[in-house]
Amino acid sequence: MSLRAGRVKGVSGNLVTVEFDEAVSQNEVAYVRLGDLRLIAEVIRVRGRYADMQVFESTAGIRVGDAVEFIGELLSVELGPGLLSRVFDGLQNPLNVIAERHGFFLPRGEQTEALPRDQVWEFAPRAAAGDRVLAGDTLGVVAEGIFEHRVMAPFGLAGVAEVAEVAAAGEYTITDRIAVLRDASGEELDVAMLQRWPVKRPIRCYAERLRPTDQLVTKMRILDTFFPVAKGGTYCVPGPFGAGKTVLQQLVSRHADVDVVVIAACGERAGEVVETLREFPVLTDPRTGRSLMERTVIICNTSSMPVAAREASVYTAVTIAEYYRQMGLHVLLLADSTSRWAQALREMSGRLEEIPGEEAFPAYLESVIAAFYERAGAVRLNDGTVGTVTIGGTVSPAGGDFEEPVTQSTLKVVGAFHGLSRQRSDARRYPAIDPLESWSKYGSIVPDGELALARHVLSKGHEVQEMMKVVEEEGTAMADFVVYLKAEYLDAVYLQQDAFDPVDGASSSERQRHVFSLIARILGADMAFQDKDAARSYFQTLTQATRDWNRAAMEEDSFAAAQARIEAMLSEVSSDA
Amino acid sequence: MRKVYQEISQIAGNVITVQATGVGNQELASVEAPGFSSLAQVIRIEGDNVTMQVFSGTRGVPTDAEVRFIGHEAQTPFSDDLLGRVFTGGGVPRDRGPALDEDLIPIVGPPVNPARRVIPRTMIRTGIPMIDVFNSLVESQKLPIFSVAGEPYNELLARIALNAEVDLIVLGGMGLKYDDYLFFRETLEEAGALSRAILYVHTAADPVVECLLVPDTCLAVAEKFALGGKRVLVLLTDMTNFADALKEVAVTMEQIPSTRGYPGDLYSQLAARYEKAVDFEGAGSVTVLAVTTMPGDDVTHPIPDNTGYITEGQFYLRNGRIEPFGSLSRLKQQVNARTRDDHRTIMNTMIQLYAGFRESQEKQSMGFRMSAWDDKLLKYGELFETRMMDLAVNIPLEEALDLGWWILAECFAPQETGIPTALVERFWPAEAGARGVETLAEAAPAE
């Protein structure tokens, strides 16, 4: 498309009003010229001959009359081999490349190609001349780290096309032509490994969407057993500051049983991203034995980086996630934090002088959040393979109050809710997920009966605890007191997990099922004690023994020994064991 | 010759509008009239209408004041001559020294590339046990001190400024009482630390908009020194005044407020400042300590709430002490494994026992019978509070750890503390008892 011109008519914060002559489209990208700099901006409202544009960089120095170029394309990202293990900003500029060029700081007006043009990939064709293909069908593959990266027919291809030509096996760069397609009207189309896709448009090149049923194992007991997430599902993690949202996301990003992890660090502390940046390359992925970084893409728009690019960063991340899903892979997108993105929407809405909704968030907040989470899903691709995108977003509610609009809008659309509580984190009960408030609509890895029993013990135990604050221990019936101790026991040995312990820190689903079945027996047992002190001391010892068990690797002798000790302890006090 | 505009079309609050062309967003302008002179900054342009916030307020501004656009954004002088000097938020000398107007640097620079940040590794010793032992301050950290009005937060900042092992101190005062400004200056002067300090002070009597410049100026200067290899500590007091100034301007600009009248971009505004804390690989660092007074002691108020989401922990100052509960240094794990082998154990054990003390204290106040264990805890809590938590205590980390062992030894048997045997054998004072504690107590202040 051709470049069309416009002129700046007004500036207010990140919002620039531009007068244009020829047609423009909503969400079209344009560059504001500021001397030699080109500042990227997006149309967000059109009124008569004026377009309101959000500028993704600082607007300092922009004058009335400055030239604007509309480029006729929506905000898009580059898709192709080489995305994995990279770190991008919200607009997909590779941060390491910028660091090499500019040192410590992020200059304005920098547009860098996301993927290196000079790197060559070993291409192997999978389609042949004469084949008929749909958008997203595989034309060939290249090896990207541990994955077979599919080179696909362009996602924007309309209808069925015929493969006119496919390149022979060999080395190509991402811009080299690797195939020629002929569409229904007979027009020929060159295809390279690199393709561009607008970030706000979901990639829909699949046969059908499936209901998410397979569990995404995170190796965190409280999640996998109590509040599971399915591959292709969605979940949110709201919590006040200091409750451990980011740490939880980091742990999930390490242990989750998926192929690719996309981390969108959106408007949060730079220091936390740095930890991931510096540690992931040296951490080993237990599934593959390779560096964790090889399966990770980081989109990083920290709180000091331009506010408007926060919105872009979550869409960039989800588009990259969808791209890898198209290869039949399981992708996990972690967005931290969606509240910062919502705040960016609020800022822009305020500048547009829209009528505000609750807490000045725009009225369309809910639909925007819903549309974002709806991009998660399990799909069957045209070739029958299944790929998934799972989305987990943290929410940072103002004042730690879950009634606020972002948390509430998110809860309506997600499949699981992992609410973090200040009380639990103050009591150092990690992960600080509140077991009574949280919920999940997905299936657990443990049998339903055992799980229902455990939930019952937790809620009953909580009731007893509340009651004891009034009537003291003496006024509590022995049976109730034992329920309370059982709930505390379950909390101490199963819900809490020591992230720093190499064994306890990551519990496989097999181990969880095994351990939980014994714990369920303990919770279900009728126990008799002489008095409350005896009961308390029994559970203290049992807690200690079970924690030792948690620290023993399953294949070690100490695991069986610890289990035997717990079973012996159980038969001491219960009649049914 | 720059064009002079002499027709102000609108004055509202501290914001004026003139009709002008060729003006850049955020550009500075001078506003002059007989008996009035101030800088102003462009905050909105709509066609020919240019809206500016006037730094010294608009009181007395005539509609025919002369407005000249300067052609650049806010700048501040930077050189080694800054050391030992006191300026206003706008960089004008507050002391009798000469004005500096060369080597200007912009006060709002680009953000640091996250790919070039490093994981912080160096502890900053402050001589305050509640910080060094329990919540170590780390180079390049950003930490607020949450406090209610009336607490000695400025004294605490001054203490840290004097003790901290840094090359340079930049102090930013926002809405500072004049007395407090003098207190800072005199304290630094008496300790001979003024020569390595730069003060940017906006007092409570100064125009509100000027307050907005203080953090940016401080951080720009600090960043520049850090790039030159200096380890800089930036002290900001009080960020609540800064946020209130933001609110005032936003309301004048008729922006839609979000929570409790504060602008929707409060988080971004605060984060842009706090995130200037950085460790430059191969150069210096910027560490930020900022006071946030909590209106009504309410941590869910928008200012402390947004701050908590940005910073790497917080210190709660309550009843003249740094509260052990709630206070948190998120970066302490990066440094406290490499100080002394007993550091983490002392840190955890003393806090756990102190939590026990609080419970016993509660029981006592409700009139419950005290067990022998309760009595031990009560004694322990008392010793901990007077010998360690008191802000006047000023001892190096190692001595503070020793003091911790003595306090524990005076109150408990080793097995009651739950400390691993190996550490007890190495560190438990051989002649546990009152004598040792008394000797050490000399280091602590007299009650």
C-alpha cells in the first residue's frame, strides 16, 4: 500500500491528533516525523478529517504541523524461525540488538527488524508442486532448537491454493522465497519463511476448536491437585503486592509441562525480568535437558518503558503464542500484569475524554479483556494435530481488593482463579494461594472423591478455627479439634511447597497422585486421642514426617521409608487402617 | 530573536494557555511580567492553543505577560561543582553559591534497556540492624519508607545517608518543611558529608508545580554520576507530596480522576521515577530510598498501594521503629547468603521468636495466665526492642549479629530457638548470660 500523509494538529500526553487527506483505517499504523526520528503510532479514533493516534513512545517535542506517514498496515509482528530465546519490547524490537547498538538506554524512534535477516536455516520441503493447501498448512520445516518449526502457507491466504513450486532442501534465510502458491484466480504468490500478522487479529487457521481437557501440569501441588489448569485453558492470579504473583509465574514458567513459554512482562518491575533474562539461559529444562531459554520468548515492556506499548506487548505475546500453536505445539502465555495493561487503556480513554466506567476504567474494559483471554484454546489443525495456547494472567488489584473492575472482568472469562492472599503470605505459607476462595473449572489429576474429602476438611477446619477464636481450645469439641488439625496438616504438607527445595519444589503428577492418596486416607481416618495436647503433638510429628517425605526423591529408599513411617503412625491412632 | 507572545487566553489553577505556533510538546517557556518571572512547561497542544503548567504558580500573572518559548525541554546543570550545593527543584541555587548554567542535561531521559540490567549483588551497609540484618538494602534497589506523619522518617533518611557506603548522596525534598530542610543541611554539614551530597529542595512554601521537577532532576543528575562510575544514593522525601502535586495539575487539566481523585496514570508516573534505580554493568549505580507518608496510616491508599507494586519491598516506620512485620527487602536474598554464615538464621529465628512475643503480649493484655515460655518470650521481646530495634542503635552488621546471639542466649536455651546444631556450636556465646549482654549493650544507647 502507498504511504499517505497527515499533519499533527494537537498533542496531549501520548495522544496526537492528526489531520489527514486520504482515507485511513482504524488501528492503522503511522509514523510521526520528529526531525530524523520516526515515532510509531496507531489510529484509535477517527473524527471527520482528524485521527486520534496513540504514540508508542514519548511525545516530547512533537509540534503542530509535524508530518505523519500512514503506512496502510495494522500493528503487526514478524513471525518466522528464530523467535525462540529472544527478548523483545512490546513492539517486537529485539532488546539485545538495541543494546549492542545503543548501550544502556532505549532510544526513541528505534525500529529494528525482529528476526535476523542473515541467519540461514536448513529447510526441508514437506509439500510438493501440485498439492492443494489452505492458510496455515505446512510447506516445509526447519529445525529451530529442539522443535521442528513449520513453514506455513500465509495465514492471510484466502481459500484453497495450489503449490506451484517448493524450494529444494537446503539453506535459506527467512526472506528467501521457499515456495510459490497459485490461488483460485490463478495469481501467483511468493512465500518466504517470514510472514507478518496483525497482532489484534487472532490466527484462525485450524479445523476446529476443542474443549480444553488435558491437564497442564505445573508440578505445584496446590495448582495441579486443587486448582488445575487445562492445556488451552485460561487462569488468572490476582493478589496484593508482596503476595508472590511474580514468583508464582516464574515457577510455573520453569516447570510447566508445555513446549513453548511466552512471557509478557507488561508494566512491571524491570528487575524481575532481569532475573528471568539472566537465569533462564543457565537453567536446564528437565523435559529436554536443554537450557530453559530455548523454549522461551520474552516480551518485555517494563513500567518505565512507554505506557502505550503495554497494550501492544500483550497482543504481540499472544500472536507469537498462536504462531507456535499452529505447529501443533503446546504454548503457555504468562502475562504479568494485566492490570498495567488495563491502566494503559484507562489512561488513553481519559485522554480521549470518553465517559468513564467504574474507577475511571473505560466501559469496554470487559470486552477487551474477554477478547484477549478468548485467544487461548485447544485447536485441531488442518492436518489433525492438536495445538494449544494457555493464558495465565496476573492481576494487581488496587489495595488488594478483588472487587475492583479488572479482577472482576477477568474472573468472568477465565477457567481458573488462583487468588493470592496477604494473610497467607504474611504467615509465609507459600504458594500463598487461598484454598478457600480460589476455584477451577478444569479436572484435577487426583480422584474426585479424595479431592472432595480434602476440600471438606479444609472448609470445616477453617470454620472450627474461626470458632476457636471465640470459644478457645477448651470450648471446642474433640472431633472438631481433630478436623482443624487435619486441615492444618493438609495445608502444611500439601498446599505449601518449598520452592527452594530441589525435590519438594517440583512434584510430578505421578507423585502427587501417590502422595495425595495416602493423605486422603489420613484425612478420612477416624482418630482417637487422649486429649488435645496429645492430638496436637501427634500432628506435629506427622507433619514433620510428611515434610521429610516431601523432600525425598521418589526413587530413593528414604521415600519408601518415610512413607512406611507415616503409615505406621496412621495405624497407631486410627481404627480403620 | 524568539517570538514573544503577550496574550494569555486562559488561566486556571497553575495552568495557562496562549495562542502560539511551532511549539513542541513538553517544551519550556519563560513567563515574564513586572514582578513576576517563572518557567512553564507545555503539557498540551490543540491547534494554536498551547497549554502550560507554570512552575512558580500563576498568582499575579497578568494576561499580557511575555511568554517566550525556549526551544528545549526541562534541563538541569550537571558538573562536579554540584557537590555540596543546595538548589531548588528547578536547579536555581538556594545557597549563596554561584548559579550554574553550563553543561545542561535533560531531566527526562530514555529508559534503561532491560537487557543491559544486571542482577544486583552488593549490599549497602547502613549500620541500622533492622535494615542490615533483617532487610538488607541492596545497591540499585528502590525502597520506600512507609510512614505516618509525625514519625522520624527524615531522621532515618539522614542516618542512612551518613552511614551508607556510597560515593554520592542526592537528596530531593518535596514539600519539605523549612525546619526539615535546615535539619538535613546541618546534619550533613556536621558529619562532614555535605561535600559528597547534592540537595534539591522544594519546601512546603514553594509553588506546587516546582515540586514535580524535584524527583526528575535528582534522578537525572544521579544517573549521570552513575554512568561516570559513582555509586549514588538518592533520597526522596516525601513522594506523597509529589503525587499530590500530580493530582492538583491533573484536576486543573480536567482529567478524569481514577481513585480518590488521583490521575489514572499515577502508577506510570511513580514507576517512571522509581525505575531509574539501576546498576550499570561496568559503571556505577543508582539506589533510591523514598519516604511515602501514608494518609491515615492506610496502606491501601492509592499512593502507598501503587508504590508497593513498583518498589522492591518497603520499610514500615511505626512507633519510631522499623516494623519487622510488613517490612520487606525483596532483594535481600541476593546478598545475605554471602555476608556471614549465621546471617539468615539469625534473621529468621529472631523474627519468628518476636512473632511469638507479640502473641504472648496479646495474651497478657487480655489477662490470660502467662506460662514460663511466655515469660521468656516477653523478656526476649523487650530486649530485642530496646537493644536492636531502636533507631538510635548504630553498629556494623557483624556486631549486630553477635548482639542477636547474646540476646537469644540471655533468654533461651539453644534448643528452644530451633537453630541448627552446627550453627549453635559455632556461634552460641560460651558464657551465655547477663554479663555478656551488658558488655555489648554499651554499644546500644542508654535508656
